[in-house]
Amino acid sequence: MNINLLNKDSIDLWADWIQSVAKYLLNIMYNGRCDSYNLFFYPREDGGICAKYITRFEAPAYFVGYKLSQVNDEITLDKEAHRFREFYDNGSKID
């Protein structure tokens, strides 16, 4: 999941989103099956910053050896985006 910071004046909101995404990925999207993630930061061409979450699971041999991974289809990605918005809007924000 990517969280983009486009306006440096909204860095506090960006930090809230980063925390909420971690909570969502670990507890909701993967139902607690995952307890670790990597967080990467990338500069954007427009001057913003992208925070990228990658959950960590035990990797199967076909991924380690051949870098073959499962990819979700558009329907699944849209469903997860909708579930995250509901999760965030229902008070998951870190205080």
C-alpha cells in the first residue's frame, strides 16, 4: 500500500495515515496473520514523498527462487480500498 505526501504542510495527516495503514494491514486486511512489515520511503517526481508498506510473510520457494508472486485483481484492490476507507472513517485514527 502506498501513502503519498503531496503537500509538506499536511505532514501530520500523512503520519496519521501511515499509522492507520499499519494498523489496518496487520489487524484487518490480513486478520492478524501478519505481524511484520517493511516501510520504504521514495521521493516523487512532483516533489512529494511516497511511503510504501510491504507486509512480511514467510516467502514460498517459488518467490525466493523466481520472484513470482500473487497479484490481486482490480476487484479485490477496489474492495480493500473501500474497506480501508470505512476502517479509517470509523475512528481508527491514532490519537
